[in-house]
Amino acid sequence: MISKYIACALSATVLLSCNSNNDTQRSVALDITFDSPAMMWEETLPLGNGRLGAMPDGGITKETLVLNEETMWSGSEWDPSNPEAQKYLPEIRQKLLEGDNLAAQNLMFQHFTCTGNGGENPRYGYYQTLGRFEIDFSEMFADSCFEDYSRSLSLNNAVANTSFTFNYNGKKAKFSREYFVSIAQNVIVVKLSTENAPLKFSFGFSRGERAECKSNGTDAVMSGMLNSGDETKDGVRFVSLAKVVSQSENEAVILISASTDYKQIIEHKEHNGFEPIRKEVDSVIDNSPKDYNLLKDNHITEYKKYFDRVSVNMGRADADGGVAKMDSAALYLQFGRYLFICSSVNAQLPPNLQGIWADALHTAWNGDYHLNINVQMNHWPMEPGNLSDLNEPITRYVEGLVPSGEHTAKTFYGTSGWTGHVLANAWHFTAPSENPTWGSSFTGGAWIALQLWEHYLFTKDSAYLARVYPVLKGSAEFLRENLFEKDGCLVTGPSTSPENAFRFNGQRCCVCAGPVMDTQICMEIFAAVCQAADVLDTDADYAQLLKNTSLRLSPMKISPNGYLQEWLEDYEEIEPQHRHVSHLFGLYPGTTINTPELKAAARKTLERRGDMGTGWSMAWKINFWARLGDGNHAYRLFKNLLHPVPATNGGISYSGDGAGSYPNLFCAHPPFQIDGNFGGSAGVMEMLLQSHEVEPDGTRIIRILPAIPDEWESGSFHGLKARGGITVDCVWQKGKITELKIDNPFDQKIIVEKGSR
Ligand code: FUC
């Protein structure tokens, strides 16, 4: 059947359609459209409501939805502290002071890693797909030439559709399917309808392991338990239920619900096996409206509350100065917002490396929360993209890291405060990981804490600031206590510049004192705590201590070759085009690269790093070039990020080979990693609006169109956010701003700068 279909299928091209209405520039229809079923997972369409994810493939005779439930985590809580580690810390630091980095690194390998093999340990766990839901229609089709195929995802409504025609009893019949993951109701909804032919189908769940699947024609259920990695503990139990809730000869509506007992486990609550989960999934379906239109309207209404806050359109100018054709960057920006809403709203956990859209039982890199760029980048579009109120999952997650991070601070470093390194998972892992060449950076906790500070900067919500102040202060305090003096300045260590290596006595080395990114993070978190203390009218003495400490931090250095040094010494990099550009943290998302000299050095660094890289690396570079005010270069990186990646072999590449965008616009690290989508979306916003700089007297600089490429002659944006609770609308025509509205509800002192610098 499928091969016959392929014979009459059109080519598998994806059409990104954006129909803009030039009158208002507000009602832009954003669709991702295909003219054939998905032949691979990265062509399927992602739907989600923060808790549940579904990816229909639009198959003709068999529809497969890859399902996700955000808490499908194997593993369990576990203390990987290494009781020996702390004893060796003075010796490791001494080696760094003596300039013997390799000796320090060797000591770290021997004594300063977590126990139990870190991310490789089954107790660390991994995020995994819930399974598949398959609907078989093979009974329906006698003759199998299918035509008029269309498959699409509407970003405006968060609804996907499939439709095609076929012959039935000598007549042309039509099959339409519609799918969404209800934000209002916490169910996946599939509506099947036919014209001129009866609807016949059967369905069921499947999962490669650890699941029992049953179906009886109108209901299907799947349940199982993941591996806790610890024989004394139960793993996460899951149950998923599918029910036909209405059916006629030509129409059926199926609801799918799913849940786990992760929340009970992580909150150490009593729970009784499968029974309560089964009750929960039953009641979610029982309590959902059975009227399809009502279900759909409720979902769209909820979704639009978030999505419709921002509209954006830009491209080449038409004769009247309007936008001739919307640039793909506008769609990319909105796709990032779409994915963020669909992986965050009502979520328990923040989006992981694949958001909530994993196809594998063992997701790449465990589908975890890497703290040296990835989970941070996942949150970059949230504040400027007017989705501030979806901040709870990341806030709760970071708060959840604190007790474990305090334990890590105490056991490994003998200090107070809290820390996170590179690996972090759903079980609050914070220890240095199994390999110190990439896993010993200890500024990951402070970096993600800075995301909570950004939330305050964007919203001015002082109640929120009071809530997260202990988190900020704890991460600052950990860093302060772990600074030591080298060549008259304070530095961090033992640490690394994330995942990059330098040549040291002819050998590869990563461990060092005072990588520049660490220093920048110290500067940012100390400054954030000082400002927060001021706003909350507390801790004045402590703030003064942090200010004094900040002044003693090792300054950023410019190499004789003109670029910003990544390390204290001007080491030779083993891979000058390495994907991480950690020493430009202070350019984006940070703000400490703030003088013309440092910005010029950052530019040289970027030129040296080049315009390629893994998906997220290119996304980061869009933001860097935007902050340097170079719209054409930022746009070049954006185009590189869109580089079509037609197929996946599932493998990981670190070199940038195979990086770009899959047909469904998922970012290819490769493999699929959602950070690139979020970073790229934020990058386009950063080209349109910036608000990160303040004058010495606190006046905030609002930059309108600070990094516009030649391609964006005309355009508009509405609803983007600037720090200070400010909302900006802007229209420009043939390069000139024709309308500008700045809503400044807190009367923040601002200066408005227009155009590229
Ligand atoms: C870090 C990055 C990799 C990848 C992984 C999930 O280790 O260096 O490129 O993104 O996280």
C-alpha cells in the first residue's frame, strides 16, 4: 500500500507559508505545510501542552503519533558525592598556581569526579519517549491512489491537519484528520472524518520496552515502569489511555491522556502503584468536554493567550513600502515561541534537550539539562518573546537543584552556597561529572540562576525577586568562597572553558584556573545579587562584600592577536573553531563585554571561530552578531542555521557536519536538539530589539532595530518585551521607522536608540 502511495505522491517538500495581511500586519497566517506523509520522524509535526507531546506523521494507511510525557525519566535520586574529593582540592589548586595544569587535570581524574560514573549510571537516568499511538486504516482503502495530499501545522492555532482524497466505490472520497494537544484539558485530541466513504479504523499503543499495551476497539491502555537504576527503588510508573469519545459512520474523536508518578516520587509523597495514575488518566478523559468543537475552541483560546501577544513580519519592501514576502526569520522567531509555549505551559519540568519531543527510548545525551549552554539557551526567547509567565517550570527546577547543589558545595568544596556543574537531570544531579575535561565547570548553577534574575529585570516583579533571592545569593556565595588568588587577582578553579581544550606542553588539556567565562559569570551574579539586595532592601553589608570581591576578579584579557582570550593564558586552542564560544558569555546573554575595546576583541573572536558549528552554536552566534550591531552577519548565521538537513542517521556530530534544520524546522545539532530553535528565535528578536545596557545612572537603553540585515527593508513587530516591563511595537518602511510605540508601565528612565549602530 505504502509503495503504491509513493508512486503517486508529490515530492516531500516542506512549504513554509506565511500569508501576511499588509493592512494591519497583525494577522499573519503561519503554517508549516507538507505535501506528503512524514517519511522520517524529523518530518512529523510537533504538538504539545507542556505535559504531553504528540507528533503525527500523517501516514495514509497507518497514522503514527510519537507520544511524549514530560516526566518519562528513568533513574532516581542518588548521592554521587565523592567523600575523598575535598581532600585533594588544595593540591589541585596548588598545581594550578604552579602552572601545572596537566598535573591538576590528572588529580581531578583520579579524585575529583562524582562516584558511580555520572551520566552513564542507570541511576542518572534518561528522558524517553512515552511510546507510539498507531491508528490503522488499511480496511478503508480498496483502491489506493491517493491525491490532493496536504499535511500542515498552524502556529496560529497549535492545531495540525492531514487530508487527502481517494477513490471509494467509483467516487472521490476525502479523509481529513485534525490533531491538537489541548492546553485547556491535558489531553491529546485526534479527530478523524471522511466524506463519501465510511470511516474504519483500529488503534493501539506500542513501546519497545517496559510496557504492557492492551486495546479493545474503543479503548487502549499502556502502562509500565521505567528503570530506577536502583534495585531498592521503584522507577517512574506511567499509564496512557486512549478512548473513542464520539463516533458516527463518518467521524470519530479519540482522546489520549497520560501521566506518571514522577511528581510523587520527587516530592517524596506516599503513592500506591498504578491505581492513582490510572484514576487520573481516566478522570482527565471523563472530565473533558465530549463536544469536539468546544474542546478545540477551548484549546485555541488558551493557546492564543500566549501566542498572539507577539506578531512579526519583515522582508523586502514592496512598491508601497510594505513587506513583499515575509522573511523566514519571522517564521523562525514564531516557531521558537510556539515550541516554547507547547513545551512549557502547565509543565512540571522545563523543556529538556528535545523539549518534550523525543522519539527514542534513550534520548541523545540522556535528554537532560546540560548547564553549560543548553538549558539556558532553551529559555532565551521566553522573556523578550512575551512569555514571561511561563517561567514557573524553570524557576521550580532551579529551586529544586538548590538542596542537592548545597550538598555538592559542602562535600566536594567544603563551602556554603550551592552549585551545579555540567550535568543536571530530572533527579537534581549537581555533582562534577565523570570526566573533568568537560564536566568540572562549576558555574552552571550560577548561569541558570541568572535566568531567574532576567525574569525580574523583564518584569520588575519584586515578589518574585524575594522568592528567588536565596537561590541567587546561594550561587553567588558558592562562587565567592571558591575564588582564590592567582597573580594578584581572584580566579575560579579547578574549572574549564566549557568543553574546549588547549595545547599544554604538547598535550591536550582542559582543566585550568580562571577561564574567562567563569569570571564573567561571577561578575554578573555578584552584580545581580547586589542589585537584588538593593531592591529588596536587605543584606547591604553582603552586597558590599560582593562589590569588593568583584573588583578583585581577574580582568578580561585581549590577546596580542586582537581576540578576547578564552583563558588566563593565551593558550593555543586545539580546535580554534570549537562550537562553544564561552568567553563571549559576557556579550550574550551577559553584559560584561561592554566597552568598544572588548567588543572589538569579541568580534575578532567570532571571526576566528567562524560561521559554522552545531545547531545551537550557530544560534548563539546570531545573538552575538546582533549584540555587535551587525545585522548582515547575524543574518548570515541565521541562514546557516536554516541549512536543510534532509535526513538523520541518528548519530551525534560535534563538528558542525549535518547541522542546520530538519524538514519540520527542528534544529539539527545533529541530532535534533531544541536549544538551537530557541536560541535562533531569540537571536531574531535580538536583531529587532535590545535592552541589555544601562547608563551609569540606571537609565535603560532601548535599541530599536539594532541589527537589521539588508533583506529586512520593511517590517513590523508588535509585543516584543524589553527589560523594565516595557512592551514595544514598531513599523518600519524602506529602512525608516514609521511607527513606534513604547509602553513603559513602571516609568523606567529610558533612552531610545533607533537603527543599527
Ligand atoms: C554539551 C555540548 C554538546 C551538546 C550537549 C548536549 O555537551 O557541548 O554540543 O549540545 O551538551
